[in-house]
Amino acid sequence: MLWLHIHFYQLTLDNLPKVKQRENIVVYDARSNSIVQTSGTAQQAGIEPGMGLAQAASLCETLQVVDYQKQTEMGYLHSLASLVYQCAAEVALSPPAALHIRIDNLTRYYGNLQSVWFAIKSVLQERQVHFHFATAGSPEAAEALANAGTDIFFIDKNTIQKALGQLPVSALSLEPKSLQALFRAGIKQVKQLLNISPTELGKRFNNATLQYVFALRGERHHRLVFYHPPAEFEQTINLPYEEENTQRLLPFIAKTLKDLAVFLRLRNTGLLRITMTLMFRDHVPFSLGIGKASPHFCEHEWLELINLKFETLVIPAPVIAVAVCAAELCETSSDNEDLFNNRTGVFAKQQLIGKLTARLGESQVSKPMWPKDHRLHILSTTSKNADNTCYNDLPGIILPEPAQLNESPVIEFGPVRIETGWWDEKKYKRDYYIARNHRGQRMQIFKESDQWFINGWYI
């Protein structure tokens, strides 16, 4: 077996808006009173992970602090797992910010291990996240090499064992008590630990250390729970600071929309509605829905619709988190199967309806439809029970009341007899013609009581 371990060492910082990444910003864990992630400019100021907040603030007077939230990073990790799932099926989460990926069984699809690594690295680089990585014969060995910042894609077993043996035991994922026991025994490098026989290990150290050494050697069965994408998309964005301006929420939402695009692409589905919930510190959460007329997913279009919704939205308090949910998935329609044709013209009407709905609200937007009735004196309606079928032989403009015909047009088509209305005792029998007057205008006419009338105009 060959396992790849990827450790995302600044996952919270990588998910901040790009404008923030250029500032002196750190991620602070209040439980340990230490800095856990630092931006590049903060590192240049001398701030390092493990420092206390007071020491870091003394080194940089413009320091910005973001609270570390383990649950938030877990959400980011799930998003990355869904990306990697496009390339590899056996992906296991290593909370709060790492992934185990089995890659030896992927060579039948990619040809060689280098191609496997290139595919995985490409999807992660597109997401613009920082990470350390390494490969080894077991997840624990790969994790130790990655945590040490090895960043080498090992293939040869002897090379892996040599690199693993040169690591300090502090790079191992052992409990502090177990590490102290190793230090007291004079064991400082991993190769010293691996050279001890299992019998001696069992006598000198606890069972957890013994099991971990077996795992490093690849002599223990790996009981990992592999990642499976959920059936519904739901992601919560915990903001690093309270935000009063809804427009400033868009960069955070844009990242979530990219994850949603991957989610839909894996399932070959579309989306007509997104539900967003804005959360506040001292107010009840506020939910709003954003709809779209076409199920085809385009993250730029959705972001524009959300922006239109936010322009008229008044929030009661600063936002601390945003939840995005997409539960009602639907199959994308096959209106245009030509891959070489621009679909913009095809979906222009749907895009306009979606923008108007986001701006004005669903109750303020409607479109004319023909009723389920052949009697043309019943005008178009916006009723939900109306038929959306397009009748190409009907005039584009139907007059509210038939107008008397005072000229002699040329009849081009007809008659078409409509005889209906038996079910509501409003019987209807009329012969319609298509005629053209001397100005070239086409009209729908009919004769009644020896008099000709205009029913509508063709446009």
C-alpha cells in the first residue's frame, strides 16, 4: 500500500478573502493561548505559531486576530475532501485539517503514481490552499513525514524508511505523556524507536505507543472511515469578524458557491433555489431564498443574484455566520446539447427572470401564459394552472375586444374552426383567418353576423 497524507497547516487563513491575506493577521486559539496560524506579512514581523497573543501583539502594532474554531476548519476540510474525491475514492478525514488518501490502487486509472499526484495537486492548487504532504506505506508514517514538512512524493520503500527514521520523535502523533516517556528513555529519533523489538516496546512503554509503532511499520490493519459525499449540500461560513455590510459577505459566499459547483458536477444535477440563513449574535436567524429560472449552475450568475438580493436587504444586526443550503436538486434540461454553441442566448430569458426575482421578490414577478382553453377571447393569464405551451399560430397581440374590420385585406390562411365550451355552457364556434392588409401587417380575423372583426395582430 501507499498512502498520501496532506496537512493543510493554515486552512482558516486560506479561506479568508484575498484582501485579508495581505495583512498582518493571525489565528489565535484561546484554549491554548497560542497563535496557531500566521499570514506571510505576520511571519515577516517575527510572529511564529506557538507564540502567546501578548508576545505577538508586541511585535506588530497592526496585528489582526481571528479566533480559531475547530468546527469551522472541519467544514473547510469536508469541502477539500469533496474536491479530492473527484480524483480518488479512498479519502479519509484526519481532523481538523488533514486528509489520508490511498493512491497505490489508482495507477490502473492514471497509469502511474506521478499522474495520480498531479491530478490531486491540481485540484488543491486551484483552491489556493497551503499544505504539507508526504507518502508512506501507512497513514501514520505519511502523517509523520508530512507534519515534519517533508513535501516529497516518495515511491521507493527504502527511501521512505530512511526519511522516516531521520525524523525526531516529536514529529510523531503521540500523546505528550508517551513522548515524555520516549525522551526519558533517550529515544530522540524515529529510527531508534523502530529498531526496538516489540517485546522490549511492550515492557518499556504503554500499549498506545506499541500500537503506534506497529502502524509506522505498516504491520497494523488500518481502520479508517472513508469520506462519502452527502446527499444534500449544506455549508456554514463562520465569519472571522462581525460584518454589518452585506456586500462584504460576498467573498465568503463565493468560495462556498465554488464548493457547491463541485457538489453538483459530481452528481450531474442542477439547482433552482438556494436557501441562505444569516445568523446574528443576539437576534433570531434570518432566512432568505434565492431562485433561478434555469437549473444550469453558474457560480457567477448565482453570486450576481445574491448581490441583487443583498442590495435591498436590511439586517437587524451584524452577521456572525452564513449558512448556505441546497436541498432541492434537479436534473439539468437538455435544451441545447451543442457543446460548441454559446448558451447565453438560449438562457437569456431565464437569466432575466432570475435577476428580477432576486431584486423584486418572487411575488412581484410573473409571466403571461395561455390558459388551458381554446377560446381566444379569454386573454392570457398568469395563473399557476395556466399552460406554458407556446402556440406559434396565435397572434402576439390579442385585442381586449374584437375591433371591426373596415378594410379589405388579403386572406393568406384559413379558416381554422374552434368549437368548444361545452363543459361550462358557454358554447363557442368561430372560424379564424390570417389576413394581410395593404401595409403588410398580418392580423387574425373572423366573421360574425355578416360582419368581419379583427381579433389580434401578429408581431
